[in-house]
Amino acid sequence: RAGLNADPAESALDALTDDELLARAALASPDRPFQLEAALRRGISVERLHEATAVDPWFLDQILRIVEQRATLVTTGLQAMTRPAWRRAKRLGFADAQLAWLWGAEETRVRSSRLAAGVAPTYKTVDTCSAEFEAHTPYHYSTWEDEDEVGPGRRPKVVILGSGPNRIGQGIEFDYCCVHASFALRDAGFETVMVNCNPETVSTDYDTSDRLYFEPLTAEDVLAVLDAEAASGELVGVIVSLGGQTPLKLAGLVPPELVLGTSPDSIDLAEDRERWSGLCERLGIPQPPGGVASTVEDALAVVGRIDYPALVRPSYVLGGRAMSIVYDDAGLVAAMAELATFGAPGGAGAGSLGREGGLSSERPVLIDRFLEDAVEVDVDAVRDVAGEVLIGAVMEHVEEAGVHSGDSACAIPPPTLSAAVVQTIEGHTRAIAQALGVRGLLNVQYAVQQGEVFVIEANPRASRTVPFVSKATGVPLAKVAARVMLGATLAELRAEGLLKAPVSGSHVAVKEAVLPFNRFPEVDTLLGPEMRSTGEVMGIDRTFGLAFAKSQIAAGDRLPEGGAVFLSLADRDKEAAVGIAAQLQNVGFRIVGTRGTARALSQMGVRCEVLNKVGEGSPHVVDWIECGDVDLVINTPTGSGARADGYEIRKAAVARGIPCITTVSGGFAAAGAIVSAREQGPPVVALQDVHAGDPEGTGPPHAAIADRR
């Protein structure tokens, strides 16, 4: 939301009756302030609202002032706004975006009219000393007062846009990039200016940058900071590509000459499906067949050309929000209907995608052929102004394509990819970086199916894997990228000592996602294209198995050393999963499963005891889990009935803190890790020692993962 009212999302509340609105406002929820405002706007008195909600009248009176000011603004109109009227509107919190919506005008026109009236924010300094003595902390916030407390700069200034609020899909990994960029640029002699609004991040620590503006990442607020900094010294430019998708969307609103790194046009080229597909065709890089659609009819036409299964996702979003895999026309129609409501007035999903949602020709739905049984690969790279491309790492995902990259474990070096495939991936990455004219970081995602490499997407920005790559290889990618954006070449950074060769040795690093299912017991643990994780951890050791075991411990999912393993598998997974059951049985685990899984495993030589499904009567598998008789759950459901049954199994496992794996490839990785850990307990080695030459690593790395494909 742009503010307390005056945006398209308020239409959902306007559609409610008075009684429905009061009933909702009586319950404490994040939407309550908006519900109170909507009630006052339709004429419900403060007294009646207080009686219905028990909210103190003082707060209701403050909201009423905003409601009354809104009515005045609508009556006044943009043309008649005076300087006092602008100042009153701003002091009551009306953003340019809200005023533009009220008046049916472009936000840029509202901004220019306001500035022409001489109304701009001033910046105050946070008093960290409680007025006991003078504070010099460069920690600023905007007001609409008269006096400005921001002093002049002494060095050339670079503004870094942070990642904004943490949410699933965009978290602390991007803050890492912003912080390390600030350190690198400050060491290089620049004055660093951080803009962010999240107090729970390192980037908003007062000593991370030379100046900190605690401001929302909106066009109005960012442009105001840029104006203030340009007026108080030499402003070199602004970095928009380190904080994830939130600041990246502002690239086109910032004056092009101020955008450091990859140009806004190249950023749009990577996001625009038609332009991106044309680029891949010119480069000769295969990609899954696909298309774009803004209506259900368009979507059906695209799928008629590429066939099912299909991956359906909105454009210009991060974290796979509202993404789904569909297998038939009914699923496609349902997915399109859901996307149409996201952010739309009155839509059930209004607010999930916010102003990013809805269907239009400007924000079409992307539809791709989903590559089944493919291995997904991530690459992080840096390209400098001279055209040299540094490949940070090629990461192979543990979970197959279709699970969001942020939720999948991944490994450096790739455990199962051939040298030829890795070489092809690196070649494609260099070609894409050159064609996009990248200056800074680039993340490219691939799918490898039967030895053929397909490019999924490219993002000319920092990715959530940059911290992992930096810690695994010892190469400070974010610092290098920040210097490259300011004009340094990779050769110069090598000579300077900032860019060193990757850590030598035989270690394997595994990144694992931290999933919050224990905090959301009713949420299904099935992994898919929409990201669910809230963080990530790393395990590092001489083999994939030991590194994976460490990553599970770090993520809070300690794998069992013995006991009973329960398997309930989709028909398509039963043959492949024999290897999992056999590995675990060979080291003493008891194998139990549902009737169909047990029959399939027994026919292939693995002893498997039968447990009832939930619907087959007690004692059933959930009884076993709740009694503590199951130590590991591997469940890959299919079909609506199996999905419902599996949900109860997975829910019970999460409640008991039992590791629950929902993919065959994840099962192979876990089995290999258990076997490796039983053979030799995971040794503890300091990361600094690994970066110093891996003193504990002897012998070549190998994947204790079997042939999980």
C-alpha cells in the first residue's frame, strides 16, 4: 500500500457492508488501520467505531483528520494546490502515488508540481544520545519541516539502495551484498550513502555506511534522497542492483545517468520475455519453449503450442510468488484466475503481490514448458567494463527443476554434471553477459535435461546465492561487483589484491534452505516453484555427503543415525527410490511404507514393512509418527487424494520435529549424507582454515549422492 488510503486496494474494503467492515475491524490484524479508515470514510462515527472495536478515540480522531484531508484534496484538485496545501497534505502522510491516484494524474506530474511549489522533504538526524550531548551519528530520516540537518559531503558519493523489508523471496542475502559493497567503496575513497527501511538488517547499522537514510524504497523517497545528496556534494550515482527486485524496479525511474552498473535498458531486456527470447535465439542458446499471455485465451493458445506440463508465473516478481506448475487446461485456467486477482481491486489476493499484481499487457503472465526430471543450475558471474567475465561458481541444485532455487539445496562444485556440461554453461553465461552489456553482477539459471543445457532466465543483479558463493570460494563477489560498477576492471582489482584466485583444495560446499514450517504448522511442506524459505545455511567438508549432513544440522534438520524410515512415493518415483531404501537398509535402518510403496520396493529386493494410510484405519502412519516410532519421512505425493493423505503425514512429521523430505533427489542426498556421517563423523573445520588452503581436505571430492537422476 502507498499509504493509509487512496490506492486501488481500498476497493476490496469498499465492497463490504457496514456490519461486515465493523466485524473485521473489531479483530486485531495487519489490515485493521485500513479497515478503520474505510469505516470513517463512509461516515461511521468515531463513537460507533470505538464501541465496535474498542480502539481509543484519540487514534480514531487522528485517522479522521486524514480522511477529512483526503476529501479536501479531492475537491481542491492538482491545479489549485498551493504551497500550504501541499505542506499540509505531506505532513498528514499523503504520498505522491496516493495523490496521483486521487487526481487521476501521473505520479511524475504530481512530483514536478509539488517541487515547483517549493515543497520538498528535509532530513533530520537521529539523536542517539538522548540530548545528553551532541550526537554525530549520520542516521537520517525525512520530515516536512523547514530545517535540514544533512551536512555537505567531503568525498564523491555513491548511493546504495537496500533490499527493504525482509520477506520470503527477498531476505538478508541481499543485505549482505549491500553491506559488502558499502565497505568496498568506502575503502576505495567514496562516501557511501545507504537507503533502506529495515531496522533488522546490518545495512541499517549506523556505522555500515558514511550516511544512512531510513526511508521507504519508493520512487518519491529515493528521488528525494538523490536530490538532497546532489545538493550537498558530488553525487557519482546510485547502485540499484544489489538489493534484489525491490530497488531494481526503481532503475527506470532514476535518471539514467545516475544508474551505476548495468543500464536500465539491459535490465528490462532480461525481464521482457519477447526481447529476452530474441536475444537467446541470436546467441544460439536453447531455452524451454514458451510465451506470454494477458488473458486466459492467450494462455490456452500458448500451451496449445508448447504442450503440458507448463510453468506459469507473473513477470517482474521475486521469490517465485504466485508461480505454479499446471498439467491440464483446468489447472491453467485456475492459475490465470488466481493471478488476475492478485493486487486487483476487490480481488481475493489483493496485497499478496500488491501493485505488482493483476494481468495486463504491461505485466503479462510468463508461460514456459516445464522440463521434467531436469537438473537446475545457478551461475553467479561478474562482468567489467572491459568485457572480462568472472565466473563466481556453477552451482548444481539437489532438488530437480520445478523447486524454487531459493528452496533447493545446491552444491559447489557440481556433484553430477560432466565437465562438458559445465563448460557449456560457462560459455553461455559469458555470451549472455556480453550481449546484455552487464557491468557488475549477473545470475543465470539453467536446466540440464539428458545432457542438453537450457537457459531459464538471467538476472543482471545480485542473487541470493552471492553470499554462499563468496564464502565457499573466498572470492568477495559483492565487493568486486561494486568496484566494477564504479569503473574498475577485474585486472586492476587483481593487481590491487581485492580479487584473488578461488580457494584451492578439495572441499565441497552445500547451501541448504531454512524452511519455517515449524512456525506455520498448517502450511504444507511440499516444495514447488513458489519460494517458502526464510534463510539459508552452509555445510562444508571434503565430500558432498559430509557437507550435506552438516548443512542439515545447521538448518535444524539433523538426519537420524538409525531407526525407521517411512516412505510413501508417487508411482513415477518408486523405481528410482529403490536406491534410497537400499542404502539406508544396508546401514541398519528399518524400512516401512504404505501398501503400494512397500509392494514396489519388495518386488525390487528391498524389505519393507506395510503401514496403513490415514484413511485405512489405525494404527496408521500418523499414529507411528506421533508415537515417535518414525525417524525420517520421505513422501512424494501425486494426485489430489494422495496429496491430502500426504499432507497429514507431513504435518505430523513437522509437529514432531522429524525430517521430512518431499523429493527423490533430496532423499538420495539425505541417504548419502547419513551413510557418510556413519562412516566418519563430520569433522569441524574453521572456514578461515578452508580459505587458507583447506588443511583438512585430502583426496578428490566425490558425491556421496549416488546416481540421483
